[in-house]
Amino acid sequence: MKKILMIVFIVVLVLAVLLGLVGLFYIGPIVKFGINEYGPQITKVPVKVDTVNVSLLSGSAAIKGFVLGNPKGYASPQAIDVENVSVSMDPLSVTSSKLLIHSVKVKSPVITFEQGLGINNLNKILSNLNESAKNPGTPGNQASNNSKPAQTIEIDDFTITGAKVRVYIPGVGGELVPLPDIHLTDLGKNNNGLTPVQLSKDILVAILKDTVKVVSGSLGSVNKKVGNITGALEGLLGK
């Protein structure tokens, strides 16, 4: 009897290990599917990522080929194009109520700034995020089974380095301008964490603030045609 129980135990252990390895193998594609599937529902613009590699053993992830599209009515195809994002996280928090991410490093993104009729593309995406935050049905605002709160996120250190802003205005042209490094800390740390929508808003607001400064400072003549960018941003942030 003991021998049989030991055999059963070994079989179960082997199956558990195999299932764990399968889970580690497929977690990257699962995350990729989530970004491509739910990203557009949150931002209301096209969202695409080429590859996601996740290692729960080392608590690291690499995202390549992330593209945030533009709202309808804008001529440029995308708002943000990122080749490489590296993430360091606490693997034990993956199944907890708050996902703990130690650091996110966004390298050399190209941010396109395009002025539309009354509002630029980045402000329009921020407005979309404000709408998503108010909608309980937005993915990430609540758990899928509605029986418990959705998992939130904490990011201790978030950096964007080597970024460039492409100022694209139909009839004026496009120009690449270096963007100062962006460094955010303790996102969602002093509360129960941030939802994906809230986190996206905080990051986009930081990008917008520096982008507006660069556009206003480097392209004064073009800025007259852009209009009161800062005022529009402040109006959205006040919501």
C-alpha cells in the first residue's frame, strides 16, 4: 500500500512539474494576447505587441515591438512606438491581489505628436483613458467573475530613456526632437495599487507634460498653429 501511495505521489509530482513548465512556456503568449486584446478596449486606439517573453523563475519580462496607435482622424499611423521594454517583478505576486513590479525600463521610444482639430493625438488618448476609468465594464476595472476586485499593479521604478518626439502636423511636416528622460517612482505603492487604466493615465500624463514642453520650447513658430496645448492638458487632468 505504501509503495502504491509513493508511486502515485511521484506521478502527481511529475505532472505538477510538467504543468508548471508548460505554464512558464505559455505565459508570454498569454500576456501578449492580453495586451493585444484588451489594450484597444482601454485606450480606444489600436494596440499591438510583437513578442512577450516572461520568466517567473528570474522575475523578468521583455516586451518587444509595442505600438500604440492613433485615434481615428489623425494622419500619422501611431502615437508611441517602442522597440524594447524590460520588466523586473516579484514572481510570487503574480497570483496576489496586487502585482508588484520592481522596475520598468522603456528604451528609445518614438512618440508622435500630431495636432488635430482642437486636440492633439496624445490628449485625445488621455481623454479616452478618462472615459475608460469611469466605465466599470472596462477590462481591469473589475474581476471577470465580479466576485472579487481586479488585480492592481504597483511599479516601484519606471523610466523612459532615449525617447524622441516626432512633431507631425499636416501641412507643416514632421521633426524628431529629443525628449528628456522620464523617471517615475512608487506608482500605486501608497494605496491598494493602480488599475491598468489608472496606471496608463499616470504614465501618459508624464509623457504629455514633457512632450508639451519640448514642442513648446523647440518649435515656437509651429506651436502657434498648434494652439493652447497646455490649457487643453490641464483641462483633462482636472477631470
